[in-house]
Amino acid sequence: MRLKQGRLALLFLLPYAVIFGIFRLLPSIGGLGVSFFDWSLGGSPEPAGASNYSRLLTDDKFYTSLKNTFFFFVMTVPVLVVVSLAFAILVNEKLRGRNVVRALSIIPFVLIPAIVGIMWNWLYDNNFGLFNYYLKQVGIGPVHWLTDDRVALMAVSIVVVWTYLGYNMVLFLAGLQGINSELSEAASVDGATRWQTFRFVTLPLLRPVTMMVTTLTMINVVQLFDQIYVMTNGGPGTSTLTLVQYMYTSAFQDFDLGYGATIEVAILLLLLLLIFVQNVLGNRRSAKEVSR
């Protein structure tokens, strides 16, 4: 029976696996190969050995984009995990209008990223933007949201949180609804408070979903391109230049495909490192809870 179910599951996964292999896996492997060539767009590839990687290690712009990616990561990932979980718990309660909130929360995620960027450009506009209008009413501003290198990265981070918060909330909500309510009721009967029930019953049972949401969020944030390209194009200066943005400009604006592919490999290694660290920390926490 289990063998039959496993084959059925593989059958359903096959279309996605084929699409993923053709459009994601093979290009990634191809990019790894291109990184060992000196290849300008429109020219012929010439073997370059590890020169692109040597260049990467001494490239100040690469380190700037890495630093920006790190700060971008820190400003968005914890918020997207913690706040989306809090919202999921809230809309999981029997409150009036919760179905409307659930439906509306996913809209930012399904919007075309370029449209999101254009819309927030209007909101952030220095002269007639909605945010500066209300700040002016209380005697503040105007704030140059996207043209001030001190706040531009934070402004883009706000847009990313707004975009992915509802999506993460829906994932957490699915996990919460998969937990047997009898466990929480039993904890309440034993005298546990709501916080104790959440900490010692709900949160441990929600760990697989939390790991999945955290992993997806890290991948989405590190690979984010559309909103940054539309809103700031890496500016002002290099204040919002992330690794993905730098990869794009190197490959398709500077026409250096080999070096762009090298930055792609660096992004892949960074994602693997982040996922590895997350799994190690998650496994250690699980082991501590089991040993209690």
C-alpha cells in the first residue's frame, strides 16, 4: 500500500520535477560551467580557469553587495517569520471577518513584482507620495525614501515584508490547522496558560512548518530582484545593490557573462550555507527538547 502511495506521489511530482530540471537545475549547472570562462555577451567564450573567482575575492563592489544582502536579510527574514506566525495565530481564532483577512492577505504575493515596485514608488515619492503627505501633516519630512542611501534599503525591506507576509501567514495557518485541537485542550485542562500551551505544545508541533517557511523566506529574500530593480536599480550609489542585482548588472549591463555566472555561484553557496546553519540550529533545538 505504501509503495503504491509512493509511486502515486512521484507521479504527481513528476511534472514539477521536469520543469524544475529544465528551467532551474540545468541553467544552474550551466552557470557553474560558464563561471570558468571569459565570455562577453556576443563574443566567444575563452577558458579563464579560476580567474573569475580570484577577481571576486578582490572585488570591493562584490563585498558591498554581500553586505547589503546581509542587512537586507536581517531586516526581512526574522520579521517575515515571527510576524507572519503571530498573524496566523490571530486569524486562526474564531473572529468575525477572519476569512476576509485570509483572502486579502495573499493579494500582495500574487501581484506582479514590477507592479508592486511601481505602486510603492508612488507611495514613496518625495513630492506627492502618500507617506510624505501624512508625515508632513505632523511636521516631519519629507523623507527621501528611495534617494537617500541611509533609508533606501530599509524602504525596500518594508516592501518585501508587505509582499511575503500574507504568503507566510497562509503557510503557518495551514500548519496550525493541522494540529490536533485535543492536545491544546488537554494542556488547558492540566492548568497550562495560553502562552505555555503555545510554547510547549503548538510551537514544537509547528517546527516542520517553521523550518519550511524559514527556508523559503531565506531563498526568496536572497534571490529577490524585481522590486529592487524597479524601485532603486541598486541605488542610490550602491546602497541597495544586492548580490542578485550585481549579478544582473555584471552579466547583462557590463556584458560579462563569465563574471556574472561567478556571482551566481557565490549566491548558491551563500544559500546552501544559510540552509545548513538553519538545519543545524533546528536539529540542536529539537535534540534539547527531546532530552528534557
